[in-house]
Amino acid sequence: MPSDQSTWLVSVPESGDAEGLYHELSTKLSSSSKSVQPSNIAQLSIPSFKTGTLDSLVTLSEELPKHDAFFTATVAKTVDTLRNLLNNDPSKLAQHILVNEQPVDAYILKGWSWNEGRYGVQRSLREMIEVLSKEMTSIDNVTKTKLNSYNLVKGSLVQMQRKKTGNLSVRSLVDIVRQEHFINDSEYLQTVLVAVPKNLIKEWNAKYERLTSMVVPRSSVLISSDDEYSLYAVVVFKRVHDDFTQKCRDNKFIVREFTFSEEAIGKQREELETADTTEKELWTELLQLSRTNFSEAFQILVHLKVVQLFIESVLRYGLPAHYIGFFIKPEPKATKRTLTTLQSQFAYLGQRANPDKLKNKSGSTTDEAVGEYQNLLEQEFFDFVLYEIPWIVL
């Protein structure tokens, strides 16, 4: 059963009245079964590619699912990148999930045509697939490189910003302490910063002078407070610094190792500003690149699907290689009705499209035939050829 979250590409042999078939099918799908909106069915002009040999078509048919999976995954990854950049905002995402500056459905259903200038049909099918694959691989590689660069800078910025958050026992003190909180250029004395839990403040005030010897009396000064800790500066003799630090730990007071330096503080601020600016620049570049790459990747995916549709049609119906195609976007939860209508409409193709033709005259399928057509035999089979383009869910 085809997915109910995809637009279908359908192909049948040309019968001479493509326009009449389109109107008949459109009427049945939109009026009778009400499974497809009239605007959600469109004609698909399938180019007359060079067919090549039967063996080459079978080989390509076996190879194409791998390309299809890679192409589809690349489109999905590009959408995920845009979604992450835009904080999963559907309205903003819709402004960037565009193909040639139009919504995806409009690109498919409003007069889609093969890009002859870019993918001339004079190429062989293998060459065509190689060109499409090369372009998609390039898009994937460029996106990965730019995304990795952005993630590195973003990670560094987040780490810097994280230092400015949290309580006073862990956060950066650069924007909290000032030069007047420290004793500078003293041969014997130094300032120690201590984060004291709120529930231990009374204990701190009662104990700090006696935690060790050589603590300057009444030197404790409150610098800042938050919901969990208060930050104090206290002056001790340098020779007892390590002992004082250990005694603080024993009493659940947290010593914050910090050396005041205007130069170091200025450097940290400059690094943060640089990282913030760089992150914003790379964010903009990645957004623009992902927007462009989505448009390109989606077009390449659709072109690959049309090539698949053609190859399967030749293998299914044979020559001459003239086929009528349709884009069909079923209504949600109307997949079964849509499929039933299509099966009824094209039931006359049952004999021509029957996989029993792969059997030998005795009625049994040879091992050789099974091996050669294994991919075809494993596919879900309808009297018409059907491929799917997954919807882009915002």
C-alpha cells in the first residue's frame, strides 16, 4: 500500500488521447471517489529517454533504489537542518521550504516539466543517473561541511554562554567581581572568593575567621547573591591559602579560584563577542545555503523519480517507450480509495503488465529469470507503474 504521506507518480502506456484520459481520471478521483482535490492531480510529461538494452534497464532498476534512498535522505536532512535553524517554527520553515521560490506542491502540480537544459535527454539513462547522483552528492557534501563548521562555532559559543549561567558556585565571575574586591600587589596577603550556600550564611559569618590561622578579621565582604549561594571575598595570608581552601570544603563552602586580570577579562569578553558574531554569520550562511540546497535537492529527487518511472514503464510495458504520466496527491486517509479508483481505471492493463510474462512457456519461473528480475518481483505490483515522493511535513 502506498504511503498516505506522499505524492504519487503514475505511468501507463500512451493510448492516443492523453488529454481525455487525464480528464476522465481527474473526474473519477475528484468527483466520484472524492479522494483527490481537483488541484492535486496534474499531467506528467515523461520524456522520451534513450532506452538502451533490456539488460542495462534491469541493471539500472536494481541500482536505482539505493540512489532513491540517498536522494530522499539528503532532502530530509536539509529539511531537518532548516527546522533546527528556525527552532522548529512551522511558519518560518514554510518560508524556506520552497522550490524555485514556490511551495513544493506548486512546483510538482503546477506545470512540472523535465529540465531539458540541465539534463538533456540525449544522454543515456546511466549518464543521466550519474549526473543526478553527482549533483546530489555535491549538495550533501557542501551541506555537511558548512553544518560542521556552524556546529563547532555554536558549540563553542554555548560553552562560553553556559559559563555565564548557573549559580554562583559554578558560573563565570568575570561580570560579577571588580578590581576593588581584590588586594593587589601584596607580598603576603591575597583575596579568596567563596560561594556560600544560603542556608550556611550564618555559619560562614561565625566561622570564617577561625577556619585557619592568619585570616584577616572582618575581611568577609558580600559581593553578590542568587537563589542558592552568596559570594564572599575574604582576605587571608598566602601561606595558609591551601589550608583555608580545604577547611572551606570541609564546611561545604565552595572556594572559587579566580585571579583578577583586566587583560584576561577583556580577552574573555572579546572571545565571547567574536564567537557570537561568528555564530550569527554562519547561521545566516547555513540558512541561505540550506534554503538553496533544498530547492536543488528536491528538483533532483523528482527528476530521479521520473527516470525510475520511465525505466519501470519500459520493463513493464515494453516498446514503444511512450507513456502518459500523472502526479496525484491523495487526500489524507484517502489512500485506499485513490488506489481502488486507479486499479479500476487501469484494469485493462492487467494482461500487458502481468508479471507472469516473466515465466517460461511451461509456466514455471526459471532460476535465471528470478535472479535477473528479483527487484521487480519483490515490488508491490499494480497494473500501472507507481512511485512516491514523500511529503515535506512542516
